Amino acid sequence: MAWYDDPEHPFAGIAEKLKRADQNIVNLHNEILAFFQSCKYPVIPNPDDKEWKEVVNYHRNLPIPKRFGVLAGEIVHHLRSSLDHIVWIFSDDTSKTLHENALEFPIFAKAMSKDDLRRYKRKIHGIANIRVRTLVEKLQPYQSGTAAINHPLCVVHDMDRFDKHRELVIVTSCASVEFPELPADLVRIIATYAKTKAVATEDVRAFQRAIKYDGKVTPQVAFAKFGDRKDQFVVPSLAHLLDAVGDVTDLFAREL
């Protein structure tokens, strides 16, 4: 992605937004780690431990700093505005002057009605390049069918569209499991199990034993809603969105 580090490239401003979003994700990650490290129980004990119930109740009632939601919202806004800047850059000067508030990157999760189509055309009215217009259409989440709600662009759009404090709800009822070095066959079992695919009863028991005796369970913060999914870890979810917007930007950079 040559545009990413070229200060003279038309997408230089977008690159700076994405770099800032990346920095914010790292900072948010560090703040989350520090928050849990400073709490009473930074590690969740084994269910057999006599303190387990007390620890679970502690984290269930542990208030999460509102700052985390604010930082997450700022990251999402950088991603959404980066998409809008793509349309702005490809729009002609007349449209920028007469319709500046109408120009933005259209994102539709459902097949467009006549009204939707009019709105869609207004948003890209200033783009004369047919290849760019075609690319915008190909990237519409509704092209993914029933999976549209989980399309990265749709997630970015929805998160940025609604009130940040209401939509970016952070919950504590989730945990991250870390393992030391494990045999390759057990890694395969865990990966299969994590994808909710069927595994043999013996494999399930091996996985459960790994959690019980080898796993380190730590508390995490998550988005209560991320597309149609629940309890998605905040940092990897935001990193996924950042990568997706970066890939989309790269596609348009090739048309310059």
C-alpha cells in the first residue's frame, strides 16, 4: 500500500486517519490491560477454586470505564470518515461546491428500494469515473446477502450512525483463555471447538482439561453488539474493522 506512507498521495489524509485509528486501538488495548491488572482479580481462577464464585461476581459487577466506549467510538468515526473521504476525493469540484453535505460513501445492508437508489446516487453524484462507481457498488454490504449485517463496512456504518454510548455497550461477562505451548493435536481440537464445529466427546474432554489445568483465564471487555454477534472482544474487533477499511481504501487507490 504505497499510498499509506506517501505524504504527497491524494489519500495521504486517509492514511493519517487510519494511522491514528491504529494508534488509538493500541492505546485502548493498553488501557484495558492496565485496568484489569489494577483490579482485585486480574486472573479468573479455576472453577474448582474456592474463590471462583467470588471472582465471577466481582467481575460481573465491576463498572467498566466509560472512557473505553468513547475511545472505541472515536476509532470507528475515523474509519467511517475515511470511507467518506474516498468519495470526496473522486468527486468533481462542482459537486464539492454545490453538494458538499450530500457526498459520502454509501453503505446499504439491504437491496435498494427506489428511494434508497435516489439517496445512493446523491451520495456518489460527483464521481465521474465509471470504474470507481462500479467498485462502490460491488462493495455494498447487501451484495453479501444474509451476511450483510456482519459485513465490516456495515458494522462501521451502524456503530458510527447511532449514539456511541448506546450502541458501543461494553460488557464484562466474557473472558479470554490463554494457553502455554500445547501439542499440535490439542491445538487442532481447540481451533475446531472454537468454530462451533462438531468434535468427538473425547476431544471435548481434552479441551476442557486444557482449560482446567493449562489455561489462564483473564477478564475482557467486549461489544455487547457487533453486527448480529454478541460479546465480541473490543480490541480484535476494532483491528478487524481497521484492516477491512484499509483494504477497501487500497482498492480505490489503484484507480487514481
